[in-house]
Amino acid sequence: MTEKKPFWRRLLRWLGIVVALLILLVLSGLLLADHLTPQAVGERSTVLPTQADQTPIDRELVRLQAEHPGQTGVAFLSDGLDAYAARAVITQHAGRSLDLQYYIWHDDLIGHLMANELYRAAERGVRVRILLDDMNAQDKDALMMALDAHPNIEIRLYNPFRNRNGLWRLVEMVQRVFSVNHRMHNKSWIADGRVAIVGGRNIGEEYFSARPDVNFRDLDLLVAGNAVQQANTIFDDYWNSDTAVPIRALAFYTEPQLRLLIRESEHEARLDSAKPYLERVARSQAEKSYYRDALDLHWSHHVEIASDPPMKHRRDDQAGWLVTRLVQELESAQHKALLISPYFVPGEDGTEGLAAMVARGAQVAVITNSLAANDVAAVHSGYMHYRAPLLRSGVQLYELKSRGNVDGGGLFGSSGASLHTKAFMIDDRRGFVGSFNLDPRSAYLNTEMGVLFDDPVLAGQLRKEYLHLADPRQSYWVTLGPEGDVRWLERDPQPPHWLYTEPDAGFWLRASARAISWLPLESQL
């Protein structure tokens, strides 16, 4: 009679089989990457040439640029309703083209309302090109294919999965673990090649203050005039790259899907939840143009829209990467650097760099999310390592308060208020607003873009945004106690008082974040 093997030996055997299968999957992905990755099959296209008076946007921008030769007009969009209305207004005024690229487009009220605006523009004959990152496109093929069915709309997916859902998508994720880790985090909305909205907002209810349980504090810049040509070039580079694949090569659609989407959007437009957005658009058409009136824009000679290349590999020359440019900007600070970053994982080099800035006499201050406010709480585990060293070096830290679920979120998501603005201001003159977080993922894995400027008026507007977030009603001041322990000052109620654990975060969330901080995950955060 054969002796039965101990349970632990059988368990080890099965674990070995699973590990071997995972290794085989990853190796096959490395060896056969060209065959596993969907190939670009779309026809090459570029931004349509601007005209003197072909569209309403043409006519207004030609007039304004004549008054401000060689300059770029910029407007801040910090309010969610304004940010929605600005996109809707320039879409309704577009007469030639709309070019959009986004990391996330949710299948919700805001996503449907904006899809309906694009559909109506396409019905007028406007060419619409939409580039979306595929990591967050799962289960949204029907929505996207419905739009793509229109002859004037084309959707492409960045670094897409060949398997659209289910178990095979998970298998492909393991097989292509290295290549699928590179995502497109860019956000831009360009109308007629003359007006662009660039910043931190994705398309979804939480980014435009349309959800009662989640409120992302975010920031976009509306850019008109000279620098928009840079946004056009960036979009064309991504659109025509090997990383962009037409969705029609990956999924199937039926004509009824388009009709269903339009019916749903028209129904949602009659809901009470949609009224504030539609009313703001109507009011904006009558009172505020966003781009037609010089008073709505600040005009400057020193505005630039910059981006990463369409795909980043660590072995590439990083001179043209956005992180290289932003680090150079920060290192040049003489007396002040105010930073806003939802996900803040500076790493050893970043921590030393910020400390060096303080050592030479600059004020360095950072606003980021508290654990309870962070919508990806796992990122907080990477930030925790650097909090005390930063404070010891003299860097000032503020953490945004949570205004929702007092237990915070789960390990990979949260509810309540969450900082989503990504920006910095240097020496009261220079600044950046965009999609770039101060973390390893933005630096080396994701592609990012944003607006750089050298203008004291724009710097003043960004400083106001910083001071609003640093206000005692919005954030905690973080410091070190006599024993070197991290503590938080609640400055809003009187008298102010100290907090000695992560504010508003329950025990299990704090314990989980601490446990994750021990894992070697920093390069992925």
C-alpha cells in the first residue's frame, strides 16, 4: 500500500506547479510580445489645419490672437461645474475637430452627458478622435463601440488587451505583466485645434462634483492660442503610435447600441442630477465664453504644453521625459516651491532633493492626501516611509482632510473628499498643472502631460489654489513630536489640538497601510 504524502508536501507541490505556470506565462509574453499585443491597424491622421473663419472658435481666436500676438491665453478651472461647462461649451462651438485623450471615461451620468455632446458634434460634421487608456476600459466596450459606430467618430485604445473580459483578460495581464504596466495617464480635450483643456480631471461624476459620496478636488487649465499647437502635436504622436489600436479591431458593435446610448443620454439629461450641469452650460453661453472674451483669459508669452513620449522604457534616453523637465524646474527653485500631489512618493532621491532645496534657504511645502482621503490608500504606504525624513529636513507637509466615510477607503479606493490636483509653483513665477503625480509610476511607467508657465499672474492664481487647500478647514498640518513621532495638528476647531494617529482612518485601514509599507512595491506606486 502506497504511503500517503503529508499535506504540506502536497501543498508545496501544487504551489510549485502554480509558480511554474506563472513563470511560463510571463516568459511567453516576453518572447512573443509582438504577437500577443494588438497591432496598430488604423489609418494615420493628423489634426485638421486651422482656418481664418471656418468655425466660431476660429473667428474668435483669430481676433484675440491679433490682440495678443505670439501669446497664449490661460484660464483656471478649479470648480467642477465650470470644468464641465467649459468642455461642453467648446464642444458645442467646435465646427471642425475634437481630439480627446483620457485615462478614465466612466460609464455614468457625466460620461454619458459628455458622450452625447460629442455625438451631437459628430452629427454636425465635426471629426471626433478619442484615445482612451485600456486599463480602465474593461466592461465599457458597448459604450465606446456605440460612439465609434458613428462615421465621424473614431476611438482608439492605448496599449489594449486583446482579450476584452473574463478569465482570459486576467491570463493576458499575467502574461504581459511588464508591458501592460505602462499606461497613458494624459488628459486633454482639444477643439478645432485652437482651444485645449489640460489638467488632472478624468471623465466621471467624482471629477466634476456630481457624486455625493466622493468629491475629487481637481484642477484643469483652459488654454487658447499659441501653445495649443503643442497639444495638437502631442495628440497626433499618440494617435499614430504603435500603442494606439482602433477599438473596432478589438470588439464588435451593433447599430442598436448607438441608438440605445443616445436614448439613455437624452433621458439622463432630464434627471435632477443633470440640471446643475446643463444650467451652468446655458448660463455660460449667455454670460461666460471661456475663450471668446479676453477678460476670461490671462495672456502670456511663456506657456508650454509638454508630454512624455507615447511609450516609456527605462532603457530609453530620458532627456525628453516629462520627469526630467519637472525635476529641472524644481531644482532651480531659489526661495519657494509649493507642491500639490495626490500621490506623493518622493523616493530617496526626491527626499534628498527637497531637503537640499530647504538647506539652501528655500521654503518647500507639500500638500497631499491623508490616509483617509487617499483614493488609492496603498500609495499612502509608500509615502509613509518619507514623512519623518522630510519633516526633519524642514519640508512642510499638509494632508487633506477626508469629508466622507470616516473609516477612509479600502486598500485601493476610498470615499469622501480626495485631492486629485497635480501642480507646483516655484518662486512666485513658474508653475505646472497637469496629470503628473510626484511618484515613481508617473516618473517611469505612465505617460503624463501638463502645462508649464513662467508668469507671475498665473503663479499667483496657483498660489491661491495652494492656500485654499492648505487652509485649516481643508487640511491637517503634519509635524514631528518631541520623540520624533509623526503627529497632525487639527487647526480648525478652537482651541487647536493634536492627533496622534492617522486622522479619520480606522484601525484596519491603518494596520493594512502599515503592512503594505513593508512590501517591495514602491516602484509600482
